[in-house]
Amino acid sequence: MAGQGSGGNVIVFIPGLGHLVQGRILGALFYFITVGVCYALAATVVLAIVFWPLGAILHLISIISAARFRGGVTA
């Protein structure tokens, strides 16, 4: 189940979940925490203009990273 593209389907809703499905625990924790903190800080109206776009960009990078992962293939 951890083949290429398998993580992109589930990561749309929870950042880092695609990495976790693929067995990349540190990547999953990184994206879950950083995107979650950005979205939480964006909930404060004053910081929304900075942290919402940052959270959205990191979330998109997380989706692309999980979708393009090639499990164990070198070269």
C-alpha cells in the first residue's frame, strides 16, 4: 500500500497522514505539527495574513511529497 501515489489521496485532509501511511514517521510529524501550528495561528485574526498562506503552501508541499514518494527505489 505504500507505493508511489498512495499517500496523496489521504493527505488532502490531514497533513502528514500520507507520510505516515508510507512509513515516514519523522516527515509525518513534521508536516502535521508545522501545518497545524500555521493553521492554528491563522485562526487568530491578526496573524491570519501571514500564517494561512504559509500553512497552505506547506500543506501543498506535503501532498506533493507524499504523492511523489518512491518507496525504497534508488536512482
